[in-house]
Amino acid sequence: MSDAAARRSGPGTSDDVVELRVHGAASAGAGQAPDLPPVEQVAGDRDGGFYRLRHRCPDAGADGATVEAYRWGDLPSGTMGRTLSLVFLLPFMLANLAIWMRPGNHGSDATVRALCRLLALTLTALYVLAFAGVALDLVAWRCLASPHCLAGRSWLSWLGGRPAGLRLAVLGLVPAAAVGLVWRASTRPGRAFDAFRPPEAGVSGHRLGTVGRWDAEPLVGRLRSLHVAAAFATLDVTLLAARASPGASAGTVALAVVTGAVLAACVVMLCTPALIDRAAEDRRLDRVTSMLRTSAVVLTVVVGLHVLTGPARWPEGGGLPGYDATLTWLFVTQTALLAALGAVLLWPRDRRPGATPLLGLGALASTAAAIGLAVAYSAETVYRVADFLDRNAPPAAGPAAGPPRAYTWAIYGFFRAALVTLAVAGLVTLATRPGRSRAAAAIVARDHPDPPAEAGPRLRQVRRAIAKARFTERLIPLAVVYACLAGLGTATTTIGVLDLRPGDVFERYAGVPAGLVTFGIAFGSWVIAAIILGLVVGAIFAYRTVEFRRHVGVLWDLGTFWPRAAHPFAPPCYAERAVPELTRRITYLVGRGHAVLLTGHSHGSVLAAATVLQLPPGISDRVALLTHASPLRRLYARLFPAYLDDEVLHEVGARVGWRWLNLWRDTDPVGGWIFSPHRPGAPATVGGAAAAVDRRLRDPAEVVAPPGDSVPPPIQGHRPCESDRRFAQAARELVDRLREPPDPESR
């Protein structure tokens, strides 16, 4: 009997190792979570749970290990309604992502955090102004004053002909309700985080190790109160600007001063990270922010009554007084904050080659993209409602006067950014294709040195797959290009301060006919509508179709991995539950005498790495790590340098005694190597225990059909490796190492 068989045959050793599998993006369901026959849930709930085989099979896992799977796929998405809502929360998610993309060891860390939070606050203000533009400007002010617009619309005619103050006060409930909606949605807890608190003793001090360990709810609550207060204050500014148009009374001025004080208080608190980021146990600031939020709600009620009962006559015609100027100055503020963030990120950065990924502009790129998308959402909403109310009316008939000039410039800026980015992407694709193709051909030639003649078509498919996968490295710079163009688009909207429209500017200074510019803006508006529709359709397909969700889910899971630290209305962070829950489960299993082989696919490998950093040494001594298709190095280390670097990755390896193997493929567009690629014929790029972590898998295994089959093995790309015999071999090796006595020199 072999030593391994003897170990398996000992009393109670058939399940002495638990292979705990953590899936990546787009889990199909609980039954498919372990890639095994029907399972039963042994812990957790329907959103995040642990599953095992319903009937034990002697060789279910590697070398007799018990297979258990953690399914977390419904934490970031879940029901179709929640999945669709994510589309409209995308700008908030990108704004929240920016604060986590700041450079590591940056001397102006507090300033970067403050600027990211201020820019996130402007998105909330823009959200309110979009609803105010529809309800107050288009409907209450323009449509209800136009007989042509009211004709045949009984649902609006009951307010037609009423005093302007009454119309504004009643329809002011629409943006107020929109604020209440996101307020309520952001406070809906999935489960109390206290149930998932991991052990505190011996955990890593690295920033990645804090994800899911600290109680985020107090910070989110403070941010939520400040954003709700600022949202209602923005609505108050819109109403008071309209009320002040015929002449500001003493009451209007007093309310404006109080509103300005509320906004200033929100800005000051967000600009003081040491104050807003206080420990969860310090509840004094919570009371202050809650009081500020309550004051803003009460102030809005008072402003509504003031608008309703004010004796001054209202002006007639045109758009809602003050609305266009308020919107334009918001865009001016966003432009100034983006410029300040760019200057802070670039000036003191580490200028060594490769020291600062993306030139340190990740936070700027994400924020600019968030603002560009939010502006597009807002402008398109106002434009489409204006078209609905218009009915091809003459310009003097009401809504046909058109949305505010700032939105016209916004659509022009977004369309220009999208068009130029597509052109640059096409040029980059063509320029890099020869190099990517040569690299792919070299890889295929090494992997399949003597292919049979009939393998020619299959070899071409493999070369194309590898060349396409290598384009991922170009996507990140393209994202920066788009974000910079989106930021310039936001800057362009500031021309609205000069009371000019794009058609007039281009006709006067560039000789371009105004009609052509107007057509381009209208076309850009429909492009935005198509993009929004595409996002909605994509969300539906991502929910219903596993293969489609596998690609879309990568981006979404990357964004929702991080806690809400900049924007409280962003989607909840699934890692706040998943990481402590995994830590708790592993601690329980080790406490019951088991060793744990923790395997993670794709984003599951990120959860696994964060989990290892939270395990106390006595627990991690009984843990091994197997990652496959992991984006740890390829995406996370580039996008989040403050949270994932060589030091963190080496600590993950040291904590598990370097019982860590990482499987990767050249055909994978998402995952990759972590320490060294280990391609055939290439020298090692790292030494020590880290050199043994990465193992490259040839994909496909063969380019001709094996005996007994009619087709060659498929190209796996980013798919999980559990069904691959090389995965089973790696898992068996780690299981054997777990069953060996611990080596004190390996740590």
C-alpha cells in the first residue's frame, strides 16, 4: 500500500481535507457551483451559501478530499430587478471605484480621497438636477403653461393654468421622491454584517486584508446622510433660483443662505477624511450628519411652502429661471475638480518605470468616466421627455424651446468622446495586430511543434484566440483615453456659461452649418439612447445567459468588490459579506480537524487572497491555495496599486507556507500569471518560493481530435479548470502537501 493510500485509509482521514471551491463571475447556480452532481446546502443562504454533494462519492475531490463550494454569484446581482437596477447605478459605481484606484504610497492620499468624494457628491447633485429638469423645467414650467402641450393630456391638465408656484411646489415632489428612492435603496441591508465578522488576531496589516474586516456601515451611513442632505439642498437651490428671478425677497435670501450653509457643511465634512473615516465605534459624527440630513429635509419643506405662497409675480416664457445656470455651474465645478484631481495625481507620482500603473491616473479615469456617463444619462432623459412633450410644436409653444444649453453641450461632448475613442480603438487594434499575431504564432509553435497537416485550421483559431486575449493590456489605456475625452466633454459644457449653443459656435468660428451640428447632436442623442438600451439588454442577458454573464460579470464583479467609501448610492459590496463568511467557514473547518484546500476561479481568486490575509497564523497553517484564471496580477495590481502589489502577493504566499499554485492560459483574456509566466524557453522572472507558484496550461491541450472523439479539444480561455486533469493533478499535489507535517522553514 502506498503512503498516500495509507493516509487515506486511516480512521477519519477520508475527509481530512476539504476542497473549498470559490467560483468566479457568473455562477450558473448552486447545482453547478462545485462542477459536480446534485448538491445540498450546508451553510449560508440563497444569496451566498456553501454546498456539498448530496451523496458522497469516494473520489469526488482530489485524493479523496471532500469537495465543498461557496456560491456568491447572487450577492452582486441576484434577481433580474436588482440586475437591471445596476445599469442605472453604474455612474455611482464608477465614482466609488475611483477612490480605491488611487496610487499606493501617495503623499497626497487624503487630498485624493477628498476630491474623489467631492466628485461623487456632484453626481448626486446631477441626479437631482436631471429629475428637476424633467419635472420642474419641462413639465411644471413649460408644458403646464402651454395649451398645445396640455391638449389631450388629462393626466397633466388638472394642473394647467394654475399659478406657477403651485405647479413647482407640487411637481417638486418628483425629484424629492427620486432622492427618497435611492436613499431607501441604499439603506436596505442584505444581512447584518456583524454575523460575518472574522477573527481579528494575527490578520494582515495590508490594505487588501481590511476588505470585509472593518465595519463599513458607519462610513456608508455618514456618506449617505451627507449625500441626502446635499441632494435636497440642490433641489432647494433650483426652486430658490426660480423664486428669485423676479427679485429676491428677504425670505428668499435667508433660505438661500441656509441652503448654502448646508451644502458648505457637506463639502467641509467630505474634505476632512480624518473626520469622515472615523472608527465605527465613534458615533458622534453619525449624529452630526443625521442632524444635517434632517435639517435639509425640513428646509426643503420650508422652501416648497415659500415657493407656493410667495407674493412676487413669476416671469413668463423661456425655461425655468436659474435652472440652466445652476446646471452649467455644476459642470464648471466638476471640470475644476477633475483638473485638481489630475494635478494632484500627476505631480508627486513615482517616476520610476513601471512604478505607477496607468501613470497614477486610475482614479481620474474612473471618475471622468462616471461623470461622462452620468451626464449622458441625464441629458438623454431630459431630451427624450422633451421630445415626448414636444409634438413638433413651434418654438414658441413651450417645450419645443429645447432642453438647457448645458445638456446640448453635454450630448455633443459625450458623442465626441465615444466617436474619438472608437477611432483610437480601431487604430490601436490595427497597429498592435501584427505584434500580437507574431507573439501568438511563437506561442503556438512552441506548444505544438510538429502538428499534422490537417491541424492547420485549428492552429489558426488558436493563434487568433491568443492574439485576441493579449489585447486586454491595451483596453486599460483605451479606458484612460475615453475618460480623458469624457472629462474634456464635461469641460466643454462650461461654454454654456456664455449662453451659446454648439450650432452657433461652430457656424461662427468654424464655418460648419448650424443644421449639420444640430443633426450631429440629435444623432448623438440617439446613440446615447442605444447605449442605454444596450446596457439594459446586456443586463437581461447577463442574468439569463451564463456564457454572456461570464464576460459582462467580470467588469461588474470588479467594481462591486470594493466597499462603498466614496458614493453611498453605489451597489453594495459583496466582499463585505463573502470574505468574512469564507474566513469564518475556514476557521470552523480547521477547528474541526480538517485541512482546507481553497480554490478560486477568476474573481473567486481575489476573494480567496483577501480571505487568506484575514486568517490567523494557526488557521492558515492548515490551508493551501489553488487559483486559476486569476486577475490578481493582470487587472487588480494594475488598477488598484494601493491595495495589491508584490508585497501583498508575497504575504499571501507566506501565510499558506507557499502551498500555492496558480494555473493560467495564454488564451485567457482576463486571468494570467501572478509571479512569473514560465513560458517554455523563457527565463524565470522571480526566484525563491514564488517561482514555483505559476503553472501555464497549454490551451487547447491538442489541436487534433484525440482517439475516440470526432472534434479537437475546445479552447478554454477564461473558463474554469475544474474538469481539466491538470487541475486535478495540482489539487492532488496540494492535498498531499497539506497532509505532510508543517515545515517551519517554509514560512
